[in-house]
Amino acid sequence: IFAAENGGIGVVELDKAPLAIGNLSPNKGAAAGGNVVVIEGIGFEPGVEVSIDGNTIQAEVEDSTRLRFRMPAVGAQKHAVTLTNPDGESYRLDLAYDASPE
């Protein structure tokens, strides 16, 4: 990572990429659930947990930038998606998935 400093530009090296969500595809669907959602981002580790409004669901990690899960039945509204790596690092994206009534 490059950072602006008083003396110019500094470089910060990280041990690993920070956990982040880039996008969900699809990012909307029926509240009844059932569709497969793909999350692309960075920092996904084996065993990362996906939570929809606090309810943990099983996900398949394809690699450190992509995972997929089957959307459960949820209320007809916009939902937050949270990822939590086994080391406790987490990232929350509010209003990430828009569930519509049937």
C-alpha cells in the first residue's frame, strides 16, 4: 500500500490482503431464497463464514477472491452481508442484497 507522508510517498507492506467485498452477483432476488450468489472481493480464507443479517450460512470458497453460497429465505428488504475469516477478521457490507417479495 502506498501512503502519503510529509516527506513524500511511503510504502506499507501487509502480511496478507485485508478482507473486503467487491460485489455480489446477483445482488437481488426473491425473498424465498434458493439462488446461488457469488461474492468477489479479497482476503477470503478457507473457512470464511458468510452471514446475512447475523444468520450464518454455509459457503464454498473458490479462492482468496471468490466464494459462493445459496441464499436462504429472508425478509423482503435489503440485507447486510458479513464475511468473517477464521482469525476473526470481518467485513460488513450494508444493504448488499435486495430481497423482493414473490
